[in-house]
Amino acid sequence: MRRISLPMLVFFLCFVSTGWRQAQAQTKSRVITFDVPDAGTNPQQGTVPAQVTDSGLTVGNYVDVNGVSHGFVRAPDGRITTFDAPGAGTGAGEGTIPEGITDAGIVVGLVFDGSDVFHAFFGSPGHFTTFDAPNAGNSAFQGTNATSINSAGSMSGDYVDANGVPHGFVRAPDGTITSFDPSGSVFTAADTLGLNKAGAITGPYLDANGTFHGFLRAPDGTITNFDAPGAGTGPDQGTIPSMITDRGTIPGLYLDSNDVIHAFLRFADGTFSTFDVPGAAAGTFANATNLPGITAGDFTDANGVSHGFTRVPGGKNFFFDAPGEGIQATLPLSINLWGVVTGSFIDANGVNHGFLRFP
């Protein structure tokens, strides 16, 4: 089973049937779709990209007909390499789930073993290394997950201890692992692209009241907690960052006091910009931002269909969908320096497929 990030968890918890105004025009961008050859064709199976790099590599996982996850890397010319990390289980819900990749092709992620314990891995196909945070638990659904890697070889992620409590960690290039939690956290999480070149880390955490907050961990270990303007303070409300750019820009979403979802950008100076895409009846999700400041995300219309968008720094929105009839959702997850977006889309039968959208 693919690891569900906190933003996706909130999506499912807060989802209501809602819709997109037909007056909104879609862009005439080029969208190509792809599937890993051995991906399953049943609901919740298929191909799920996680990140596209500036060099054009796309990484993700696919779920086969038996419900087992495997990793893949797609080259810019379309060639797909599949792989399994050492120790990957072969039962349904087990296997290999890549989360991030560098321009040089070094992959990080997690592997579910045959006992449903997860372990972090990094490397390239055929040359993977696994590791565990020192205090990670070793019972089912405990363990270590590496979600991000930068060009210097630092990695960030989260782990679940023996008491079932998640914590954040950073692994230095020399292998030293440092655990951390923001002040007031009872549940610290990480996500793909949550680590930038300088070593700054962002992610969400939950407090004792069940409210989400964002954190920014500086390279020296100093942690700043933050909340988007208008974020609610009740259970399952609050602020959920999704990544951090090399400029220090953090996109994400927040749930207000009425449980409505809005997008935000937090800039390096600590200021915020919040926005809603026109026609977003069930909320706007800002999932990734590139170095020039173009943000990619998705929103759900009044018919319960999710659409992709990009938003330029001036505030103009461009909408797009994966091609095909009966598409249930187009879900961008990553955008590179050149504005190429990757993510997954869900067809009429509930099967996942990969896409690349070119500006």
C-alpha cells in the first residue's frame, strides 16, 4: 500500500462532493500519460509518480495485480527501470515505495518487509542501502521512512517508535541520524521534497488537541513552528506544509475553522500568501513549487472531480486534466525548474496512471 501523506489523509477525511465552474478554461499544455508495464489494472492499483527532477527523471511506485508495490524510475526518453529494495515483502500491501530522487538518480524511500515493518532505503537500482533510525520500532507498521534527499546526500524523513509515535529525522551524508520533534508535537511527519539544498526541513505535526501546524527546521537544528493566517485551531484543522524550495518557499494547505481547505505559500521571510483557485468547491491544495515560484496543485469541483492547476507568481492560474473520458482526479505532486509537472490521475475504474504535463 502506498504511504499516505498527511495532506492526502486530510483530503480523504474532509472530502465532500463539490465542483468546478464550467466557465474556467483549461490550458492547451501538453500532457502525456504513462504506465509501468507490470502495473495492475484494478482499483487502487497502477502507476503513481512522486517526483520529477530538473534533469527529467521521474520516480514513483506502481502496484501490481497482487497488490505489491515496486519502484520505478522513468528517464526523459521514456525508458522505465523497475526495482525492489532489499528486504521488500511480497504480500499485498508490502514492497518498495520510492519517495524522492536527486538529479543524479539517487533514490530514497521505504520498503515494507514481510512483517509489515518499514525500513528506509537509498541508492540506485541494484545498489541500495537500507537503514533504520535508532529508536524506530520493529512491530507491524512501525519503522523508518526516508522521504527526501538533497544533492549533498542529506536525507530527511520520519520514523515510528515502539510506542507507535512518529518523529522526524535527518540523516547526514556520513550516516549520522538525528531525531527531532517540534515543540508541542505528538505526531511529527515528513513528506516528499521536505528537504532543500541548504538542509532546511519542513513538514506538519499534530499537537495534543489534534490540530495541525507547520514546522521549519533550519540546518543548525533550530525549529520554527508556524500557522497560516486563518488556519483553524480545532481537531483536524490547521496548517499542513507540503515541501520547501531552495529559496525557502513552502507551499501547503490549511483548514479553517469551518473545515474549508485553502492553499498557502510561506516565503523565506516568514510572510504568507493564501489563495483559492476559482471553481474550487472542496478546497485548493498547493502541493509543490519550483525555484521560479510556479506552484502546482489540485482542486475539486462541485461534481467531485479533481483537476490540476499551476499558478504563476503574479497569481494567474492555469488548469489542466489528464486526457481521457471519465477521469475522476488529476493530482499533481511535483514541478521541476522547467515547469514540468508530474503526478497521477485516477481513471473511471479507480486505477492510477502517471502523467507528465509540459508547459
